[in-house]
Amino acid sequence: MQTIRRYILFTSIIMVVITSFGQSKTPNQQFTYKSGDPTSWPAVFDAILAAPKNHKILLENEKTRVLEVTLLPGETENLHHHRWPSVLYIQEAGDFVDYDEEGNVIFDSRTLTEPLKFPLTMYKDSEAPHYVVNLSKTKPIRLIRVEMKQ
């Protein structure tokens, strides 16, 4: 079982590295994510507990947690947070909106001057409670999120 997990992790990392060579840089978009002390965020809002339909653990150990994140067309995920900084490998997405816990817009992909080009790799600090709405009627949102615990 351990060998299979290592193989999946190794294959995922190789895939990310190889495909990222041909990518465009992340657009210069300002994100207004709330910060704060992630240790003060309620554990019940951890992505795996609060939005298990959308967050699947591929690998977890004391250093990292690798999540497969999926939102179907038209789907709204439950309010959740990401306690640790992360690298996201976004494979596919249409238009979407990310909201904070009070319903304020954090990011709306429709406001970009140019559409995002996928695949897209980006870094994110810890994310306070938020939820995403997939506005597309045809495209799912699919990404791999590598959370760095240490």
C-alpha cells in the first residue's frame, strides 16, 4: 500500500513538473483572501470534513496532504478552509466565483481581462473559510492541491 501511495505521489509530481514547463504565468490578479491565525479556525471547517464531496485525500503524512478537488458544473461547495499553504495545479475550470464566509466576493474569474489558461500552477497561503461556485454549465473544476504542513 505504501508503495502504491509513493508511486501515485511520484507520478503526480512528475506530471505537474512536465506540464508546467509550457504554461503561462499566473495573471497579475489581486486576491483579497482574509488571513489570520489558521490554528484559530474551527477544525470542523477543514476542507476534508466540511466539503468531503469536493476534497479527496490522495496522500497524507506529517509533511504534506495532497487533495484532489472537483466541483461539477453548476456546483457550490460547502464553506471550508485550508489551514496550510498550498501549491495548486488547476487542470480545468470554466467561470467560477470564490466567496468568503460572509458571502463577499474574493475572486470572480469573469472579471479577468484575459481568460485563465490551463493547466495553471499557483501558490496560495493558508485560506480562511471560503466556498467556490462553479458557474460553468459544462466544465467541472478539477485541480490537485498540495498542502505543506511543514
